[in-house]
Amino acid sequence: MSPGTRRPRPTAHDIERYAALFAARTKVMKSSAMRDLMALTEREDVISLAGGLPDTSTFPADSYASVMKAVAADSCARALQYGPTDGLSLVKRCVLEVMAAEGLEVDGDDVLVTTGGQQVIDLVCKTLIDPGDVVVAEAPTYPGAVPTFCAYQADVVQVPIDRDGMRTDQLEATLDELDRAGRRPKFIYTVPNFHNPAGVTLSHQRRLELVRIAGERELLVLEDNPYGLLRYEGSPLPTLRALDGGEFVIYAGTFSKILSPGVRLGWTVAPAPVLEKLNIGKQASDLCSSSISQYFVGAYFDSGPWEDYVRSLIEIYRRRRDVMLDALAEHFPREADWTHPQGGLFVWVTLPDYIDTTDLLARALEEHVAFVPGRAAYVDGRGGSCLRLNFSGVDEGLIREGIRRLGEVVREQVALYSTLTGATPRASAAPAGARPAVPELAEILHLPVQHSRTG
């Protein structure tokens, strides 16, 4: 075949030829909704409110050049070499600084450096999950975790959330039900700070309750905390790891949201026996994380206060969040509800249940705007009337225009339904989507109806 010639599409016979070779787990593996939509970020004609993208254009090019120059001058040979599986000591020092900013004091020996925070989820599943084992997660949950849970053939039981995060009363009821069935979860997965995708934050009281539940039942908790330092209002809350003291909590962090996702570096801190198994699992996965990335992060932290850059991100993202919330209030119909996140990158929108956001995405793409449909955050097909919006990845003007376009599409669907059914639009005492005057009460959240058993 000559270069540039398109390979012919596989026929049914070609597909069948390989089918018998695939592992059974491939039948339940799912593609990540965000990865499927990433190609849209390369299209200049599409306003993508889909991916959880930090704005890397805010990182000064001259800073990048000077940091890479320092790596080349001081550490070139070592940066091009393999490193230890658990990570270089220079980047572990950076991890300890970030965790100290989160109120956590840990030892470098307790840290495993990973290839992004996503690898932590994969390694935890690889280490703990046999096919059919139970994982408890929030409903909705991080869309990037769903394909990982499915790949390891976990039975995911989802616990509803509200404006204060995971419903710990429902968690206890779910655990009791599982216990009566003779089933013990391998771990509880949670994104406690500025939840992805819902944007809510687990309250202090529920953090205490979750840690108590884990301790009394001796259950592991995977605390996924990519956004903890990106707070725009309110007071910081203690991490689950800090409240637990390191007995049952596996902590996952990342440089993706506070520096750059392109460095592909994250980390985990876990109870010693678990950390040892995670280390062995990582050896089999990739031997070690990129030495070049680790030296880059080390040189960047040495070059000046990294907190200054994070503070600049906070100011940018706070403005973009406010622009998105204002645009939603202006352009979305009163039938829609959405969250008011105190930090992070996402707003979760709930539309009337007669609108399917998977179908809506196809219509929105015709208007050159993209989002993540809500079903990506569930394992059982729920979330059909919900969608996730990202406000960090595009500038304020594009946010306004993207929400305007999306609002037109949503209003079109509401009007069509009203015409076909004669239904009267939902009444509202306030202007459509208006934001309450008190920020603490602005976390509007209407999630899909939950059932007593959510799996």
C-alpha cells in the first residue's frame, strides 16, 4: 500500500477474524465520552464546552522555555533516562508542597508518582478488583472513571448526591443492603471537592461521616482530588486523608489542573500495604512515569513560587465561571437547572426529562458547540436529561457565544415539546435561571430521580 493511501474499512469477515482473540473484558469496556469528544477541540469551528481542559495558554511561554533550558543544562542525561517506579525524589518534594497546601503532611516514602491522576484510578482497580467485585461511586460520577471500572469488570453501585455531595445516609443504606446480600465493596470512589461532573462539594459533616463509615466497616476510600486548590469562594475543607489519618483513604492528586495536563504526572498516597501493590502494578504498566516530565516539574517548582500561577488561574477561572452562570441565566429556559460550583471546572445542567442530551449533542454540534452528555457519568443509562459544561478551557467571549447557541437549541426542544403536547412551561417566581443573591444558596441541584438500589 503506497504512503497516504487510505486503508480499506474492515469487513464483517475481518472483524470476526479477530473477535475470538479478544478478552472477555472487552465486551464491557466503554470508550471515554471525553476522549471521544477531544477531537472537537482541534476544530476551530466548534466551541467545546466538553473537555475538562485547563487553559494552558495562560502558562507563560518564556517560563516554559527557561524551565526546559534549565533541564537541558543541568539534567539532560538523567531526564532522558529511566527512573524509579515510585518517582524521582525531586518531584516527590513538589508533591509534598502541593499536599501541604491542601493541609496534608506526608512522607515522601508514602508517595507513588503516576502517569497522571487517571493512572491512580486504573492502578487501584488493577490492584483491588476481580470481575464482579463491587465499587461504590457517586451518582453521577467522574465520566473518566466509568470506562476504567468497566474495563476491570467491576459491579458499580452508585449513591445519589445533592448540594452537599454524596448522601452518606444513602451510602450506609446501600452498604447495609450489600452486606445482607453477602457482598463487600472493594472501595468507595469519591470526588469530594468541586465534583466532576456535578460541581458540588462534600460538606464537612459528610466528610466526617464518610470517614467514620469507612473506619467502622474497614472499607477503603479512593479520594480523587484534582481540583482542591481551585477554590473561588468559601473556606477550604479538610481532605478525607487528613481526617482519616491515612488508615483507609487512598489519596489521588495531579499536576494536570494546577500546572499542565501535558506533563502527565499525578500521584497517590495510600496505606503502606496498598501502596506496595500499586507500585508493583505500575511496574507492569509503564515501568516509570516520564523522567523528562518529572525534571520539568522539579525545575518549575525551583524557578519560583508555583502558588502564584495557581492564584492567576483561580482569578481567570472565577471570571469564566461567573460568565457561564450569567449566560445560563440569560439564555437557558426556566425549565433548566444548574449547579453553582464554588471551585473546579464544571457546571452540571439538568434539563426536562423529555430532552435526551445524547440526541441534543448531535443537534448542538450542528450549531458548532459541544458538551458532555449526562449518561457518561452513570453506568446504567441514567442521566439522559443532564449535561456537563466546562468553563475553564475557552475564553469569556466563547463561553457567552457557546451558551447562547446551546440555549437556542434547548429552547427549541422545549418549544417543540410544548407544541406537541400542549404542556404549559414550568412556572417560576424568578427570571429564568436567575442566580440567588446569597452565594451559599446558589448551588441549585436537581439530579435525576434516584431509586433505593442504584447499581
